[in-house]
Amino acid sequence: VQLQASGGGLVQSGGSLSLSCVASGSILSINAMGWYRQAPGKQREMVAAITSGGFTNYVSSVKGRFTISNDGAKNTVYLQMNSLKPEDTAVYYCKAWGAATYWGQGTLVTVSS
């Protein structure tokens, strides 16, 4: 499985960004996808995840602001990020769980104050 993430960028505090991650390869093996992030000097943390059945999970700091969704075909996962804060600044990584775990390349999100 290969994951291609896109959509990062620079936004002002309070703004919105949307991330996308497209999976290719053995996508039928995927049973969940999600987003992690890693800020400078911090450990990578899970931001949100969604199962193939549509169940979602969020880190508490983004609940009510971020929404994860998929296209229902185990191919693309999205992360809609609203009301962004400077502390959301990080490199965001797409992850998929299936026969193994797979990581995409990171996409940088920078939120200016």
C-alpha cells in the first residue's frame, strides 16, 4: 500500500485547511486510515482515525474542530481542519492499517498567530 498525502500549507489562526490522502496498491487489505502529526521537539501523536465501517476517533485537542472522513472505497481519507490554532502546527502524516501498517510522506501545516 502506498499513501500520498496533500493539502498542507500556511494559514492564519482561526482558518481552515483540508488534507487528503490517497491510497494505492493493495487497498482491499485496509481496514482503517488516519492522520498523525509531529510538531518540532514533540512525539508523533494520533490526530484522528476512521475505520472502513465509518467509526471515528479523535485526540481530545481537535474534537469539534477537525473532521475525518473517507470516500467509502478504502481509497481516500480526508481531514477537514477548522478553527486552526498555532499549536496545530506540525507535519501531518497519513497512516493506514491493514495487513501491515503503512505511512505516507508528511505534509506541513503551519498556523500563524
